Amino acid sequence: MVLQKGITYMHEHTTIDLSRLKNIDDTNLNCYDETVAEYKKMYDKGVRNIVDVTNMDMRRNPLYVKRVAEETGMNIVQATGFYQDKFLPEFVTDYSIKQLTDFMVKEIREGIAETDIKAHIIGEIGTSKNIMMPREEKIFEASVLAHKETGVPITTHTTLGTYGHEQVAFFKERGVDLSRVVIGHVDLTGDIDYILHMLDQGVYVEFDTVGKENYQPDLLRVEMLKEIEKRGYTDKVFLSMDITRKSNMEYMGGIGYSYLLDTFVPLALNNGVSQKFITKMLEDNPITFMNRG
């Protein structure tokens, strides 16, 4: 059993370092004590699982994540895979699709890097804004093969929500069971018809940038969720926050991880999203998705 009964945040980063490209220390999320404090606070609110999608080359640190899990009691699921083109390690250029596949399969079956911590999800594999770069295509091809070999599900990154339809088509063309795929960051589109098209295909979608109102207002996220509920797709949606910066954290005056439960859920309920749908997104759907196979 990959996930425990309780609330799951399906797209997070316990630690991540994108500072070498962003050129700002804020994007080096290495605040261990503060993360532990927030994870304990979430645990007290019923959160039992964090799906941590930090991979190559987000400067992942699987032992750090394991320590946080042990100290907080949180079940943290770790990932294998590669991110978006400009963050890819150089060896991706030289590796064949088979070598990339074998890399991920090893991390699923034996352990991530030199640890015995096994990956239980492939991702977040990414595409660039409105395009799939050649190296990204290699990653997607390898991820499909690793998924088929291991049965582990796939989670994706879409830059600002773009290229989601093409990602779905890519998986569909290669015979992937679309109920084993979640397309990430779809809420950043602000376009409900765009999202509904993906749901029509059979994939899961993620409203995983909750609270990032500099991209889209949360009230728009709520309106889109209401339409999804009206259309009957309540079994196919996850919620999360994708916190990647120190300034997102409570100790820096940010909204913090608990914002999803303390602020966004009441906003959704007060504006017509049902409690049943909220429970599905936070508890039931993640277990259905992750605990298969």
C-alpha cells in the first residue's frame, strides 16, 4: 500500500533547489526545521501523505525527505524521473531512451540514487511552454517504457498549463492506460474547456497550484471545480499547492501548506463545491490512483 488513509497532497516538494537557474536563493527550499513544523501541523489536520515529485535535476535529496517523514510521521512518497528541458542533467543528452528507462526502473525496483528508498511515481516529467523539446520527448518515451515495465503511475509538469492536450495524445498513441496518468498544473490555464477535454480522454488532472493567486485567482479555480463536478468528473481530480519557495512558507510570511485546508477548502465549500467532491480530491482519488497495481 503506497498511500495511507487520510488526506493526500499529490504534488509537492519537501526540498527542492532551482536557484542555479532562477538566480535567487528563495528557490532553494532547504528550510528543514520549518518544513518539519509545517508537516506536523498538516498531520494534525488529517494529512497523512505527501507525494513528493522532486527529481533529476531539481537537486533532489531522498535522505533529507526520509528524515522529514520519520520526524513528522508523514508518509512521503518519492519519485523518479526528470523535469523540464532547461533543468535536465547533461547526461540526458547522451543517454539512449533505453538507458533513461533503465535508470528509472532501477530507482523504482532498487532505490533512488544510492539509497534503498524506492520510487513509487514517475515524474514530474515536463514539457516547455507550448512545446515538447527533443530531450523532453526522450524523457516521455522512457517514462512510458518504465511505466509499462513497472506499473508505476506517471505525473506530469505542464509549463503554465500549456501542452496538456499534446501530452495526453502522446500517452494515448503509445497505448498507456490514461487512468494511470495525471496532468499537472492544469489550473494555471484558467480554461475549463481545455481541462474538460483532458478529462474526456480519461486522465486525471491536478489543481496543484492552489494559493498561487499571482497566476490565477483561487475563486476561478473554485468556479472550474464546480463545472467539473457538474459534468461528473469528480473521480479524476487532485488538489495540491506545489510549494517550491521559502517565501511560500509560514515562517517567511507566506501562505504555508495548511492554506489548502484552512483557506481554499472553505472558499470552495462556501461557493458551491460539495464536501463529497472535496473528500474525493483530497482522500479517495489519490488512493485509487496510487494504490493500484
